[in-house]
Amino acid sequence: MQDLTATRVSIPGVIGPYDAYVHLGDQWNGFARPLFALDTVREIAAHTQILADEGGCNSVVTAHVIDGDPDSEGMPRAVVLTVNWQFWDQDGGASKVTTVAESTAEGLYPVGGSSWTWEIETWTCACQESNPWHLAVCHCGQPRDRQPAVPLEAATWTAGATLRRLAPGTTAALVELLDGHARIVGVFAGETEIDTADDTGPFDCETLGEADEILRLATDEAAPGDLDAAGWVPVETEHAGRLFRVTFPAGEHGRYPLDYMPRPIPAPRSSQKPPGVPIQRAV
Ligand SMILES: [Zn+2]
């Protein structure tokens, strides 16, 4: 069986996001068929029941967790149900509108797969690229968990991505700030300076001008301290404080291959013991 991938899912505007596991590519009518740890199922159950309290049972399919005693190996036993109240009259009562979600061998529960419109969450990188949640590093090289501290840092990355369109090995630039106007005066691949002349180097005036403009707009808006926060390192010159070395995001030649995916994370089996009551009502 295909490995599980840890991600996040939601029903946009209704519930979520929740931590979930999916088999990538396993879909129902274009929607995800996620699996959840029991503790996450409890969150989903609580949320659906709040929605039912607010809008009436017919407005939402409710989820429920009924806890039993631990099994002979001490693992928690629980019954996970979903109830589609709106079809009670039409379909003929409780057993017809109730679905039991059997846990998988990993101790995960399929709640709402093949009927709920679960969607995999996305995150938007500073480079404007929208990525599925489980793609932990954007194609531009930026990790999801290490996004820009200030707008100038985001602009710096965008300028870097702009330069890499023509020189994929670009790692850094020398930027001059003169009367508040940013201008790229040198581009580097590691320690090697890249020829920025229009006729002999990889760049053209339009691309360098585009990168200049991205930095100019961002420095116009920058607050004191933003240069430092964005990683702009002053270079010692006779015009101290006006020349900066800015480093663009790391990555293999500045970019990850387009099919880069994080390694799947094995799903943990919940070892949390259930509450010490022999019979607990559905929450
Ligand atoms: Zn990006």
C-alpha cells in the first residue's frame, strides 16, 4: 500500500484545518479522503456538534466518539460514528443514516471520506506560489516554516527568484541604496561574480531593472531595522551603510526540483489512555 503523507485538510469555510494523513492521489470526486488520529477525530466531532447546535442537526453531518475500555494490549478502543441527520425521514431512521468509521491498522480513522468535501490545505509562499500543506519547501527554495520576517525579506526573495530566471546559480547580490533607491550593482554565484553586462552576461536590462524595482518598492516601505531583519549585511566601503550584500534563499542551484516532495511521515498510533470511566456518553 502506498505510504501515508502527513498534511492538513479542511472543508473551507466550514471546519478545519486539521492534521491528517492522506494517500497522495487517492481522491473522491476531486476531494481528499483523509485519515485522522483519534484525538483529531475528537476535535472534528466537537466542531460538528457545535455547528449542529447553532444551525440544527439537518444542517450538518455530525461526528461522534464513543470511548470503551482499553483492549487487552492496553490500546484505546473507540467507536467513531458520523450521523447524516437530514436523511433520517427519507432513509428510514438511525441505522440508515449512521456510518461507523473503522480504524486502519495504523489506528487512524476515515471521517467523511467519500462524502465530505475535504480539501488539502495550502500555504502561500513569499514568492506568491501556492503549495499543498505537505510540501514543506516551496519550489523557490523557501521552507514553509521559515517565511519572511518583514516585507523587505519577501521582496528580497522575489528579486532573487527574478534573477534566477536567467542565472539559476545566483546566490547573492550587492545592492546600493542611494537616496532611498535600491540598485543591484553586483550579482554572485557563490564567491563568483556574474557578469551583469547586457551584451556579454546572462542578464538583460529588463530583468535587472525588474529586480531593482522590486527592491526599490520594498525599501520605500521599509521601517527602521527592516534591512537588518531582511538579512541585508552592510558592506564596508567609503560610503558606509549604503552598500549591502543580500543573500537569496538556499536550495540546489537556488531551486528545488519541481517534483520535490517531503518524505512521508509514518502515522503514529495514539497511546493516550481513554478517560477512566467505563461508559462514556457520545461527546
Ligand atoms: Zn516560494
